Amino acid sequence: MTLSWLRPKALVLFLFVFAGYYKAADVLQAMPVDITLLFAGLTGLLLAWTFLQDPKVPPGTILMICVFAVLLLGMRWPIEFGSYAAQKSLRLFSLTALAAFAPLLLLRGDRDRLFFVVAVAALGVIMAAFAVAGMGSSGTGPRASAFNVNPILVGRASGFAALLFLVLYWFGRLTSWQMMLLVALALTGLLLSGSRGPLLALACAAVLSASALKLRSVEGRRAWLTIGLLAVVGTIVLAWLAAEGHRLGQRMMRIAMGELGDTELTRLALWEGAWQQIPEHPFGIGWGRFTEVVQVYHDALHANAKLALYPHNIVLEIALEAGWVAGAIFACLVAWLWVSLYKRLYRRLNLHEGVIFAGFVYWFSCSLVSGDVNDNRPFWAFLAVSVSIVMGSRSQSSAAQSERHAEPNERFP
């Protein structure tokens, strides 16, 4: 038995980027070092070794350097080292930057990229299975979790797993039975987590990915058929759960019914506050200083209310804390990549690009409703892969065009 399918670089990168999703597991509590720092160090060593083996600057590196250069506009020193602002800045320009640059060098080929996304989906299935098992043993009650992490991480990982299995089925890599079993498990984990953001991100990514597939193609027909069936079945299941009084079903159906709870009202207040403050601070307020201009409490009606440290929207966060220039450049980059990947998928119907486009849309959508700029490392990794694909194809096109216009004696010395 060979291990030719194994991609060590992609595996180490995955274990680093998604360390926060599993490192709190009981079995890992005895580790003498922090899992994130361990795999960050291994990722750094792999980067150095890979560059020494092939000392070429990968496509997209200059662009990513420019992005993080404008993010430096949000730096404010001196500040107390132990404060949230200091820790946020340090993490952004160390661990998050590593997650944003490493894929450019470690995920150069389609097989490496596919291994990376499959590893993420495998994590999602495992977390969903643990969530189902945990809920089965404890009965219906609070939101299900796995590995002692926030339930939203279970929802995010499970949601991405469901999305990947759908895309693989659309492109004929999974049978209908395989797809249904895997998607059912992943969606069960997402439902039990009670996370609405990943559910909305899944719907957005699935619909946009399907719209990029020509309806006359087999892939396009499969896509819209499965989306339609999932929408009908999902609505029936959620409506039944809500009618039976299940708390998770009611939680999921609340938005569809136009009812806003504490979480939704808090998010709206955070976004409104951030949006109102952005025009007042063209150069940004500085990383981690959100509470100095916007004061909104989580669970404001409860005794354990806590002040929200960030707006739970990566675009508003960058625009407010790093300034107008950083916010505009970031938003333009995301829009450019979104359109470029969509066009490439529409023209080529390529599985690898379909998977990356779906992942890019999914993780960006997640970053619009939850977490801060450092919590969304998976998005930064998919952003880097997207930049690598688009810039790599442009470099190849430029090289081919130069070859075609070369003089005969230059082409045939």
C-alpha cells in the first residue's frame, strides 16, 4: 500500500490553520506545547525548506504583501502588552499572516489544494459525528459541540464538509448515495450546533457555485437539483422540529420567520455602530480599540453580559480599525477574486477551481457574521489560494503571450 495520495505540506498547513477547531480536545490536553504554535513552527520550517528547494517567489506574493502592508495602518504603539489590542496586533502579523502567506508556497498544485480542502471536510465530518454522539447521549438541550470548542466552530466545519461533498457530487466524484449519507451527517452536525451563520454561508456558497455551472451541463443540472431537494427537505425538517418544540429547530427557524433574538439584535447593533463610526476615522482607530468608539454588550439582558470587542464583520472591522484605505483595498481584492474565480469556473467547469471558489465564498461569508480578523484564519488561507490561482493563471497567460510574440530566432535559437 502506497501513500502517494498523502501531501505532508498540505497536511501540516491544515493542522495549523484549523488548530483552534480541535486543540481543546481532552486527548490533547496533556500536550506540553500549544498545538497552534507547534504547527505554526512546523509550517514555518516547511516554508523555509520549500523555498530553499525552489527559490522562486510564488504568484500572488507581492499582492499579499501589499494587503498586509496597508493593514499595518491599524497599528498603534505603545500599548499594554497584555491587552486585547496588543495581542490582536501580534496575532494578526504573526499567526494570521502565516496562514495568509503559507498557502502561496505550500499549496501550489491542484492535488495539494484538493488534499487541504478534503482534510478540512474530514475534520467537519468528525466534529459532526462527535456532536451527534454527544447530543444522543445527553438528549436535546444546549447546542452540541465537539472537542470542547465553541459550537459555532462545529457548525463552520460541518457546513464546509456538506458544501465540499455537494461540489464533489456535482463533478461526478461521489455517487448519489455517498453524497446523501455524507451531507446528511454534516448537516446534522450543523443543525445540532445551532449556528445560523454557517447555514447561511453554506446556502450562499452552494447557490453561487451552482450558478457558475452551465445549466445545460451535467454538473449544472446536478447542482440545481440537489439544491432544490435540500431546500425542500431542510425546510420540512426544521419546520417539524420547531413545531415539536425543539429548541434548536426553533433557533434555526427564527430568522426565516422574521423574528430577531438577542444574538441577531446584538449583531445589528454592532454593524450599525461600526458603520456610523467609519466616516469619523479615515485613518482607523487602531487594532483592538473597537470598544473605545462602540459599546454593545452580548446578552445585555443577562447578568453575565460582556462588552463586544469587535463588530463580527471582517470588512467593517478592517475599515474601522485600519482605516479607509485598508478597508477599500481589502473589499476590492475580495470582489476581484470573487468575480475572477466565478468567470474561470463558468468557462472551464474545473473541479479544483470549483472547490476553491465554493470554499472562498463560504469562509468569507462566515467572516461577515462572526469572529474577528484572527478568528477567521480559514478565510485567509482560502484567500491566499484564490490569489495564487488567479495570479498564477495571469502569469502563465503573460508568458505564453510573450512566447507567441517572440522573434523566430528567439524561439528557436
